[in-house]
Amino acid sequence: MDLNPIYILVFAFCLDLLLGDPKKMPHLIIGYGNSISFGEKWLNKGDHKLFKGALLTIVLVSVSFIAPYIIIRWLNAYDLQILTLVFSILMLFYCLANKTLVKEGYAVFNTLKSKGLEAGRKRLSWIVGRETNNLSGQQIRVATFETMSENLSDGVIAPLFYFLIFGIPGAMAYKMINTLDSMIGYKNDRYIWFGKFAARLDDVANYIPARITGVLMLIVQFKLGGISFVFKEGKKHSSPNAGYPEAALAYILNCQFGGPNYYHGKLVNKPFIGNNKRKIKHEEIKIVHQINYTVSIVFCNLIIGMLLLFKYA
């Protein structure tokens, strides 16, 4: 095994730290979204919606794995190592979203503080699925922290986890699974059957990364005493995975997440995670920022250590 996976990881991670999601660059996830939207409009009608949704999911995830695999094999066959590295770095960069996640979190907090409640609600609506029209300032901050903790798993740890196991094709296939869930994995009239398979596949794909994320959050804050709390409170969440990073952050900040919220016009009584109903302060966004970046850096170093171990074992 060569050192290329380490170079790919380091350069892709640094690109994300520097650029985030550049607005003027074509983006892989936009392409994923367009393909899902096209397939959904074509197939999500008539009978057998569960089968049609599963078929769309299987086809798109398979293509997102096979296409980069073939491209990398073809480039290597012609000994185009530099192009292989550039392609791989770019694709992994597209799969990471930590800078954008932190940037959006800051944007919500700063908008709420400087422009008031209505502006904060509108800014939050850019990054969450819940309805934001009637949220209080506290609820806006809670929703932002929930999103930042959950997406630390979805946007960083999970794609890196699948990169470690399956390389670039694995990371790209995971991002397709996650994008499918974010677009059609809803329990509303339109997607309850069509998106069911995609939602379940996302649950399976995130099972291990979500728990790794929760534990790493405790480790980087030297709060390993919270492990039992995380696994007790995390399983309260309606999602089999999202509750674990949320519970870790709730323990670290000694606050409470969860509670009832409206999604697509329906009240969803989500259980509370944590017991301290204290008010979250504006300055605490800096703590969450630090946690997100520290967890990401620690996990990257763990992956590099494992890759070196495999190389020299």
C-alpha cells in the first residue's frame, strides 16, 4: 500500500478548511441533488412507490460507487498518477462539509444577535428541516447546535469513515446515500413510501459513524464520564443515529436538546435529550466550533495512523 490515501486525506481536509463549499465552483452534491430530483419526478407517482424509491436509491448509490472506481482504475491503467491524486482529492473535498457547517452555525447566531428574531428564524430555515416561523431565540440556538452536532457525523466523520474502508468510491457512495435521505427521506405524504428505503439505508450507513462522533466529542473535551449519558439519552431520539452526537453535545454544554417541533405542518413530539433547561448563550457557538474542528482533526489523525499501520504491518 502506498501513501496516496494519506496525501488525499490531508489535501482534501485542508481544502475544506480553506474553501468550504465554494459558490462559484461546480459541486458534486449539486449533481447528486439534480439526479435525485430528476429520478423522483419521474418515478414518484402511481403504484409501487416503495419499489420505485428503492430502485432509484440502489441505482444512484451503485453509480456513485462504480463511476469513481472505474475512473480511478482507468487513470491508473495509463499511469496517470497525478491525475488520480487530483481527482481523488477533489472528490473527497466535495464529500466534506465542516467549514460550511460551522460557517452556517455562526451565521444563524450572528444574525439572531444583530438582526433579531425574524431574521434569525429565516437564517435557520436554510439549514434545518423543521419549521422556524414561531421559534424563540432559545429554540433557534438549540436547533443550530443540534444540526451542527448531527452534521458533524454526516458531513465529516461518516464520509471519512467510508473513505478509510472503501476509498474514494466509498465516500462518494455514502454522500449519495446521505443526499437521498436529506431529499426524499421524509415521513410525509409525498415521501413516506418512496423515500422509505433511502431513509433506512441512511440509518444503516450512519450507525457506526454517529456513535464514533459522540464518543470523540467527549474525548476531545475530556469528558469521558459522559459515555453512559450519551448512550442512554442518544437512543431517545426518533432517529437511530442523530441522538448520539446531540447527546454528547448536550452533556458537554450541560443543556437540553429535543422537544416538540413542527415539520411540514405536523407537530412532532421529539423527546428531550438532557435535563438542564438553561438558556444557551451566544458565546457558546465558539465552543461548538472548537469541538467540531477538534473532532475532525483527531479523526483524520486516527485514520492516518490506521493507514500507516496497514502499510507497515
